[in-house]
Amino acid sequence: MRAGTLGTADIAFFVVSAAAPLTVMAGVAPLAILLGGIGAPVGYLLAGLTLAVFAVGFTAMSRHVRSGGAFYAYITRGLGRGAGMGAALLALIGYNGMEIGVYGLLGTATQDTVHALTGADIPWLPVSLAGLLLIGYGGYRSIDFGAKVLGVLLVAETGILVLLAAGVLLKGGAHGLSLTSFTPGNVFVPGLAVVLAFAFAAFTGFESTVIYRREARDPGRTVPRATYAAVGFLGLFYAFVVWIAIQAFGDAEVVAAAGEDPAELFFTAITFYVGGWAADLMHILIVTSVLASLLAFHNAINRYGLALAEEGILPKALARVHPRHGSPYVAGLAQTALGAVVVLAFAVAGADPYAQLLLWVNTPGMLGLMALQLLAALAVPLYFRRIRHSEGALRTVVVPVVAAVLLTAALVLVVAHLDRFTGASATVNAVLVVLVPAVFATGLLLARRLRRHRPEVYERFAAEPDADAEEPDSARPAT
């Protein structure tokens, strides 16, 4: 691995790109406005604030836990090896679900873009398969190559939203600029719970900063800075862009406009305030936004695969690193092959690439990552109770407990409104939800089996990379 390669901005690019800001805004924000009214921007601020609270304990722990296992290493240190192995499987399912489902979105987004620009209709499957190959190549190359690509794509997708904002601000919106979106009467409405559910989903993957610890320059500083930069940028940018969309149509008219055609809300706004050429460019940049998200998740998955192969949980071949590029290329090839199998299976079954491949595969991934955030928040105070440290009680106990309460509420909100995400039947939604605890329980059973039959693998699980034997016994993961 290329140690000392990534700076704060590079890691932040990976995280923000995974969130796909343009796709989230153009594709999901209109629904948040439709269901939550003009107070929707505050929902994104509240979600960002909650995750910033989570980041306090999370980043404090990142200065002490140096393992490449990220989430599962943190959870192992605080909650024990059984919970850590459950978290490891949950992370694999979560990140794979978040990536593989998006190949369906890539196919449909490209279809929509080609139709909007040329009037032609193209099949989605060849596009998705071509995307698999392109993303596989991006993961095969060095991490600094990926950072440069994501930097360019992220600047482009945020740039088009900034261009829309400039047009709306210069023209003063539909009826003059208004801040009524932030008044309590417009925020605390029945639809706020749905907005919060959408908002939390829009941040999925922001915690993956710690996955790049091995390749970061001065990780003790770089990783926390990148985490705060990512969550701060996303929270403020999301809220600002949603507010801009409201101003573009007017407080009294925007909900009706979103209800009439939510998919076209942002394209209609940028056509009026900037020009038709900007709408065409936005169509193209949505496709590149999806590609950026895929590449960011692909790189995160590869590093989890590498870490678990080094642990002895996955086949050793997945731990191979390319001699020239320094990339976990075998793990990347395996992930690309898995993606191809899932995409082809949905295609053979005649499934819809958006309503089924994207939503059915993404949903357990999203829930899995939210559950990992909650487990990590619970692990923080338990970990710091067992080691000698100079961190204050506010960072190691009070704030993590508050974060755990807020993340529990967020997870409950998302599950309660899951039909808004999937559009599926109650039976399908129940299956998607049950997958998360089922995977975690499988990890617990795996831990029991390893403890009995492969105790050496069990004992070194989530060990520190240098000299775990030098740690005080109180700092070792509980059994």
C-alpha cells in the first residue's frame, strides 16, 4: 500500500464523492421537499449535526486504533471480538450493497441522459457492465490516481449546483429570497421525520475516512480533519442547495412543482435561471456523479477485503497488493466479479434496474452502515474505559452516548419510513430489514466457530498492526 499518499483533501474527496451530492440533490431532494415542505433544508442540517456529534468520539478513537479494519476494528476494541466479526460481515454487505445497487442507477441515469440529449433509447445492461469494467480499472490503479479522478468529478458535480445557486441568487429567486424555510412553523411539521430519513441516507459512507488510514499522511491529524470536513461540507451544502431549489420556485409554489414532476425539478430550475445548455450539462454530470460514487465505494470495499484477508477471515489471495500501483487489486477483481454476478442475475430475472436492483440492494447496505455507526458510537466509551489516555470525558463518554441516542433515533426513522425509499411491499421491506441483524448474527456464530477451531485467527482478530503484544491487557478487545 502507498503509505503517506493521501492528504486531508484527497480523503475528503473519496468520502464526499461516495455520497454523490448531485445525484442526491437532483434525485432525492425534490421528494424531501414534496413530503416535508419548505422546511426540508433544516432536515439536512440536523442530520449533519447528528453525524458531527458521532464524529467526535469516532475521531478520538481513530488516534488510538491503527488497524486497517476501520469499523470492525473499532467495534472489536469496544464491544469484543464477537461483535467485531459481526461488524466485519455487516461492513462487507453494507459497502457492497451501497456500490452494486448503484450500477442499476448508472444504467438508468445514462438512459435518461442519452434520451434527454438525443431522443434515443438505449438498454441499461451494457452501460452497467461497462461501468463495472471502468470502476474495476479505477480500483486497480493507484490510490492517488483515484483521488485525482474523484477530485475532478466532485468539483464538476458541485460546480453545476453552485452555478444553479448563482443564477437563483442573482435573479432573486421567484419572488425574492426568503428565510422562512428555517422558521419553526415550517420545520416542525409531520413530514419532518421523512425528511430526516432521506437526509441521513444522503450521508451514507461519510465515516469511510478511517479506511484510508494506511495511505494517509499523518493519519492522526488527516483522518479526523477529513471526517469533519466531509460531514461539515455535506450538511451545509445539502441544506443550501435544497434552500436554493425552494427559492427557485417560491415558498408557496415549490411543493406543487415537486409533486408535478420531482425528477425534473432541478432541471427545470437550471433551465430557467441559467439556460438549457446547463440542464444538458447537469444530465451528463449526474452520470459522472454516479461513477464517482461507485469508484469511492469500490476503493473502500477493496480495503475492507484486504484487511479481512490479512485477518485470515477471507481467502489470503485477497490480501495481495499490486507491486507497481500499491492497490489491493485481487480484492478489487473479486468485488468486480461479484458486482457482475449480481447485476446479471437481476437482468436475467427481468428486474427493474432502478426500482429493484438499486433500491433493493442499496437498502440493506444503507441500514447496515447506519447500524455500524451506532455500534461504533457504543464502542467508544467502553474502549476508553479500558485504556490509559489523555482524552477528556466529553469526547470519550458524554458526546458518544448522545451520538448513540441520536443514531438510534435516525435508524428507527429510516426503518419506519422504509416504504418511502423502496416503494416495495411490506414483505419485501421486512426481508430487507431482517437481513441486517441476520448478517450480524452470522458474524457472532463465525466468532464462536473460530474461537473453537481456529483460535490463533480469533486471538489476532483486529490486532494493532505494529506490536499488539505491547499493549496493556486492559486495551485488548474483550472476548
